[in-house]
Amino acid sequence: MSGRLAVIGLGPGDARWLTPEAEAALAAADALYGYGPYLDRVPARPGQARHTSDNREEGERAAAALRHAANGAAVAMVSGGDPGVFAMAAAVCAAIEAGPAAWRQLDLVVVPGITAMLAVAARVGAPLGHDFCALSLSDNLKPWQVIEKRLDAAAGAGFVIALYNPVSRARPWQLGAAFDRLARHLPAATPVVFGRAVGRADEHVEVTTLGAAGVVAAELAADMATLVIVGSPETRAVARDGRTPLVYTPRASAGVSA
Amino acid sequence: MSGRLAVIGLGPGDARWLTPEAEAALAAADALYGYGPYLDRVPARPGQARHTSDNREEGERAAAALRHAANGAAVAMVSGGDPGVFAMAAAVCAAIEAGPAAWRQLDLVVVPGITAMLAVAARVGAPLGHDFCALSLSDNLKPWQVIEKRLDAAAGAGFVIALYNPVSRARPWQLGAAFDRLARHLPAATPVVFGRAVGRADEHVEVTTLGAAGVVAAELAADMATLVIVGSPETRAVARDGRTPLVYTPRASAGVSA
């Protein structure tokens, strides 16, 4: 079997974050699969088929791409950010596990990309400079009680927290509930960073505090294109005249010298 | 003041992971600063000065680069992986906070990169496919008790765990102690991924279990170039004939349909 499936991370919106490996994998594909807005970022190439699907059809999209690859084609599945972080690579792996034995023999390549939390962090300094976690706020795929448990554990143990999928039309209250939950563990002055559409023309980055985060989220109309970083008790915001504050988490914990 | 400091992530070893933004920022610099092995990955350019330092001199390296930029130069600080993840961006921010007021007015740009956990994860599937954390095992910069608390919290709450800086010559026992600690929370069959020198000619990736991880770490001579991913109770390893097992963490928690 000569089929090949590349699961490719495009990075956030800016084309300058597309790696040479991803560029080469896109160029080598006979066919592209993906959610429409991600496929729209890939220039058309003659002879290359494009299969667009809705963002709620991940399992079926993965199976379709695997069937196509199993026929001997070089297939590429595109994903925003990094395909392994709350994205298509896990859906492809799950489809392989559930599918025919032949799919396990396909040449599967995952091409990493800049994931949203790294891009947002870069815009403000280094909020992820020490131990951190990444947590999806979507309770479509896990019970809200699991999310609360993870928020408690992460904040209680001093991790910085990157929140993916913070808000959608069907999930309007979860982000506010998460801020309230985190406020049980963290001071109101804890720095919070919002990054919306980072790397795109309408990018907006805002630094605030946990105490004000619920109000700011509403003002910004935080949505699925938004990534939120909540600091740990050690995260610092450094004011700068006329610029966004620098936000960083020191490499050394308090009381330990570098 | 026209000075500029770009803190640039080169990604892991493979040049195909260097983003166009990083490439452009390197090309635009009057002077480069960095740890020797990272600077060695950047081709020499005529007229571009290079300031190499040891990897234990991060604070002084950051201050030197800031002084240079404050004199009006375009300075680049290079970092492996992503500069914001256990790397130079936090050191630069700390130096800015502690330094003269003029440093806050410098044009600081952080250029994100592929961090090691994304590259290692890509090699085996999607172990970071759901909630995860990144934790440095170095107790040079925080007490070991803090690390134990974070291991307990992360494993107990169901996060996948990426361990950075797992072993060094001065820290030979910490990785084994971390596996023992995690075994209090996780089954012995939990998948563990070792990625050493990923993206370099001597790359080695191995999939094992938590029960065998201590022995495998010794066999592989895990070191500072190694990144370890410890699964959650939901992480799955899928055997493939003649290939490394696929390792992935499903997007949906058990009992919740996608």
C-alpha cells in the first residue's frame, strides 16, 4: 500500500508561521481535506482536489481522508495551529484505531505547527515561561465537572492556564464560570491575556486581570477564535508607556534564585 | 530610541521547522546572541556579529542583548524550540523589568517556534490531543516539593504531562522519582513517549509504558535533549506492524460522545 496521509498544522492565521515542512507537505498532496476556513488559507494548486467539511464532522472527515489515502493517494488533512492540540490529529488516530487493519499500515505523518497559545504568548512577552497547561473549555466533549476539577488542580498547583475554545454560540457561560472558579484559587490581580484572531488582519490582544476578565471577555466578544491565558500567582505584568504591558512568568519560583 | 530586540524560536533541530517569520528576523539582525549550540544552527551572514554564551548565563545574556539594542541596534536572541517555553523570552522580560526604564520602550518582538512537545507528539500521533500540561523537572529553579505537587495535581486531574528538562548530569534521579510519583495516580500501562534530539540526525523516539519508563529512560540515556510525554488514563497506544505504535489522547472523555 503506497497511500499517505499528512495531517498538517498551518499555525495561526499569519502565513509567516507556516513552516517549510508544512508548505512542502501541502505541495506534495493529491488531495486536501479540512474545515473550510483552514482550506481557504491554502492556495489552490492545479490538479489538487479539495474536500471541504464542516467543523463538527471531524470523525467523518478523518475516515474520508483515510479511505482516500488507502486507495494509494497522497492526502493532506489541514488543521489550524498545531494538528495535535485540540485538532485533527487525534480524530485521525481514533479513526485509524476504529477502522480496517490496513489503515494502520498507511504512511501517517503529523506536521507540527505553531499552536495558538504560543502565538498569543509571544505577543505579550512570556506568560508561558514556566509550568503551564492547556485546557479546552468545551463541554461538548467532556462533562463540565471534569473541567472544574482540572481548573482547580491547575490553579491550585501553580500552573499558568491556556484556555482553548473558551466561548461558542452554544456555550455562552462557560468562560465566565471558569474565571469565577479560578478566582477561588488566584488573586484578582492575576494577569489574564486575551488573544483574538492572532496573526490575522483583525487580531486583537488585550491584557487585563482575573478580577476584570469576565467584563473584558464580554466587551471583546470572545469566541472560538479567542485564546485566553490566565497567569499563575507568579506571573507578572510590567507596564510600558503607550504599549501593551509585558506579561511573563519567571523561570524561577519565588524564593529560589536563578 | 530605535533599538529592537527579537527573541526568536528556531524550533527543534530540523531546519524545516524554522518559520518564515524567524528566518526574516534572523536576516534583519545586526547582531545575534544565544547559547552556542543554537547559534550554530544559524548560517553566518556577512556583517552580523555573534555573541555566544553558556546556557547557565541567561540573565546576563538577556541584559547584554538589551544593552546592545538600547544603543540602537537590531539585535536577535536565538532560542531552541519556542522562546516562550522554558527558554529565553522570560529571561528577557525579567531583565527588562529589573533594568533601566528605557528598556521598556525598546521594540521587543517574540517570534514563536515549534516547541519540543509538539514535535515529539507529532512523531507518534496525538498524545497531546486533549488537556495537557508542560512541566520542567529542573529543581534548580524551584523546590522539588513544588514539582511533586504539580505532578500530583496534573496526573490526578487527568492531564497528559509533557516533561521538559527531565535529566541532566547534576540531576540524575529526578526523572525516576517523577515516574514513581506519577505511578501513584496512573496505571502501569499508561503510555509514555520518549523523544530525544527530535528533528536532528540522531533523533530517537520510543513508546513504552509508565511501568517500564524508568528502565527505558536509563537505556536511552535520557538527557536535556529529551522530552518525555506521560499519558493520561485516556491516552491510547495502537499497535502497528513494523512501526512505532500510534499514541493519542481522544478528544472526548470516556462516556461522552463526540
